[in-house]
Amino acid sequence: MEGKQKNLHFVEYEDLVTNTEATMRKLYEFLGEEYYEAHDYENLENVHKENDAEVYGFSDMHDIRKSVGKSGINPEEILPESILKACEGSEFWRSIEEDVDNNENTYQESVTEFDNNSSTSDEKLIGA
């Protein structure tokens, strides 16, 4: 995954269901698209439903609820603390996001330092 982090955008379930608008705006920003203001997160419909049982061997893999919101039980309510602790910090994508943020900051600092230290446009072009 080295060097590919800027090509990935992870959306966590919790963020999507608790802060849908902001999460979707970040997704549009990542894709470089203008945000569509008329989303209706309370009236969703899958108009291209696949036959999951036939195609994948599992039924209902792509069912879409009518509205965005939490479903199911909170894992903290049913799993023992030992399992929750064992899984803590296993979300690999969080470290990727931190690396991307750090690399972008490092890159920006390098560009700023480079611009401040270069005296001619030729030096900037060749990286002198």
C-alpha cells in the first residue's frame, strides 16, 4: 500500500450513520466532485438490485434500507470486554489516514521551505 494512500478513502459506518452529511461531503471532496445538495437520506432506493443469491451465492448482500441510520446492536452491548480490547486498534485504515495526513503536512512543509530557499525559477524547476 506504500504510496497508494492518496488513492484510498475509507468511510466508517459510525461516521456515515451519525454524521451523514459531513461524511458524504468528504467523499465528494475526495472524488473531486461538486457536492449534490439535494440528497435525500430518508428516501433511499436501490434501482439496480442484483440477484445476490444467484451471482454471489448469498442472498440480500446489497439490500438498502429506506433511510441512513444505525441498525443492529452495538457490539459493546453484547461482546465481552476481553474481545473488545483484543480488537482495539486493529483498524488498519486509521493508521493509513494518519500517514496520509502526516505526508501531506510534510509535503507542504517541504514545498514551502523549497520555495523560500530557491532564488531563481530555474533552481525551482531542477530542484536545486
